[in-house]
Amino acid sequence: MNVKQFINYDLLILFKIQSSKKDCHQKMKSTNALISAHNISVIKNEKVILDNIEIEIKKNDFLTIIGPNGAGKTMLLKCLMEFYKPNSGQIIKKTNLKIGYMPQSINIINTMPMSVQNFITVRKKFDDISYRQVVSETKIKKIINKQLSVLSGGEMQRVLLARSLLNNPELLILDEPAQNLDISGQIYFYNLLQSIYLKRGLSILMVSHDLHLVMASTKKVLCLSNHICCIGKPQQITKDPEFISMFGKDMANIMAVYQHSNEIKKVQHNNTITGE
Amino acid sequence: MVFGFLFLWLQQSKALSSDTLLGVLAHVALALGIIVISFNKIKIDLHAILFGDILTVSSNDIWGMYIGVFFAIILILFNWSSLLLVTVDEDLAKAEGINPLYMNLLLTSVLTIVVALSLQIIGLLLITAMLIIPAATARRLVNSPGIMVVISTLIGIFSVIIGIYISVETDIPSGPSIVVVSAVLFFLSHFFGKFLKKE
């Protein structure tokens, strides 16, 4: 074996490595996910909380996570936002991904003197136009000078939503956003959320128990019980045996009814559009 | 300082409420301190530590205070919005890339500096009063956290000046005199705060 051959061989290997790197890079780019989790597992106090979770959120996705209490829904959100480091697996984010996070509630002390305006703008970089847009979108103009401690539940949720929207996020993460509201408050909030989703074209990842209310707006449903039970469009999910075994037949039937009425609405909607 | 960090560490575990922890740690610290003093053969004026004596402050102390207060103000000013957000809600702060533990550590350190500095002037027992009363007084009068800090500082300064003046005039101990003045302001603000809100 002469030197020339040796060098050629070396170059060949080098070339192969580079090309495989390129392949890998292209693969990652081609998925164009905003954020994705691969083989995420979390074990806490010898209990498996998340088992090999695989999840991906693309542009303009609307994914709702459902599941019983203790299913690891909030933990999954925490892993995605890197509050919590999973025991294994990795999270891949688009570079400079802007995430807006809306918690279920905040435990602010009642004696804290703070107005709504002060709260939504603290430690945020924003311009005047996006501020005004957010205020009108979330309908908080009337309460902008009120103190946080006197807000009602529905007002507080809208203020939290406004804060999460202020830096024009590409991905909005919501953790049971309508948990503390009464039924009309929930409907109002989800309608508001959907109009923002349609208007802004952002991606939404939400944990919610009110599946019957978000049925119309959500694109995909992920059913989580420490592992991924099923994932798919809301219509498919309700027919999935794992979903039925988890929530019972009655729940699945209720969903089916809701879908039915939603589909009718959609048809009517389409008709009016074509009519115009 | 050690107790400050011990408090933080125990608070993180969240097994007890912070009020309970504060009660336990403050009294343990005080008891340990008195025991240590009793072992020392050098005579330390316990009365001065507990109640303070503004007349024993030397010009070196004053320079030390300038430096300490300077650092305290700088630290707070540069981290003001982060501190505020952590106070409002820790999860929200985490979502925006703040480490709440770091912020709490910072606040505890600043508090320790302030307590160590004012120990000599108003004494151990009255420091807590001076930390809380001006802020509580200001709370009645303001609607924003930033203004609250400014107003409570002004109230603090005002009560120190009036308190010392009264103590000189009537020959009563300076520390308690300062606290009583600030307490009077507190009740006044409470009364007038209600009065203002009615209107």
C-alpha cells in the first residue's frame, strides 16, 4: 500500500463523515419543527412519570394534551420549556424560538401593589404597536389600570394570556388555562384563544380537560397517561380503544356528539363562504 | 449570613411554611448567639446588640455603611424587574429564563448586608420593625411596586430623623424612638389610606 492510496482512503472516510453530517443536518431541517422531544423519560421517586415520549410541534399546529391527573402533562410542558431536565432523551428547539407561557394561575400575594399594565409589561421587550394589539386582542382595555388583586378569575386569565402574547411568540404554551373558570367563562376564553390562533397563525400547545370545548379549534389531540396512549385528530381519538378505556364509553359518545354539531357548523360556515 | 442561606435551603424543600421556618430559625440564631457570647470571656454589651446604640457609631462605621448601601442599591437596581417577576410568580419567571433560586439568593444577601449594617444603630430586635413598618406604611398609599420602594425609603428616612430628634430632646433610647415614630406614621397612613379610598 503506497502513500497515495493511504491518503485517498483517508479522504474517502473524511468525505463520508462530512456527507453523513450533511444528511443529518438536512433531516433535522426537513422536519421544520418548532420544538420536538425525542425519547423523553422522567423518573421521580422511583415512579415513571414520562415514558419514552416522542412529540413534535410544527408551525401553525394546535395540539391539546389530555389525560388523567398525574399523567405527567405538566411535567411534559416543564421538560419542553427546560424547567426540568428529563432523565433521558433530548429536546430540539428551533434556534431563537420565542415561547409564550401561560400558567394555570399565579399565586400572587394580595398585598402586592401592581396594576394590570405594570404586570404584563414587567421584564418584557415590546413595542407600542404589539402592546396595543395584545390589549385589544385579549379585551383587557377596560381593566388595564386595575390592581391585580381585584380582578375576577376570567379577567386574570385574559391578563395572563396577554402577558404571554406580548413578545409575539411563535409557540404558545398553556397549562389548563380555563381550569378556574365557570362554564361560560371557559367558552369565552376558548373562543378568544381560537380567534387569536387564527389571526396570528402561531402554534399552540395546551393542556386541557375541557376537550369538548376545544374540539372545534384543536387540530390534534394527544392522550397522555405517563406514556403516549394515542395521538391524532379529535375525530379519530374518540374512536381509539385506548381513549375509550381511559375515559369510558360515555365520554367518547359525548365527544362524538360534540364533533357532530361542530361538523355541521363547519359545513354551514363553508356554505356561507362559497355563497359570498 | 449562614442562617440566611439555611433559610433559603429549607424554604426550597417547601415542607414547612416560610413563616414557621422564619420563627424557628430566628430564635435558634438568637439563642446560639447568646450562648456564644456567654462562652467568650470578653465582655460584650448584650444590651447594645439587642437594642442598638446610635451614639456608638464611629466615622469608620459610616464609611462601611456607605459602601454596603451602595452595593445593595446597585444589586437591587440591576435586577429589579427580575426580582419583581420572581416575587409575583416563580413559574412565570422560570418561563422567561430567570433562575428563582439565584434571585432569592441575591435578595437574601442584600438583606443580610442591610441587617449587619443596621445592627449597631437600631439593634437586633428593632431591625425587623424597620424592615417591615415603612413598607407597610407605603403600601397604603401607592399602586405600584416601584413607587412603593421610593415612598417607603422616604418614610424610613423621615422616621429616623424625627426619632433621633425626639430621643435627643427627651433622653429616651434612640432605636425604640425611631420605631415608635414609624409606627405612628403607619397608623396615620392606615387611617388616611382608608379615608382616601372612601372618597
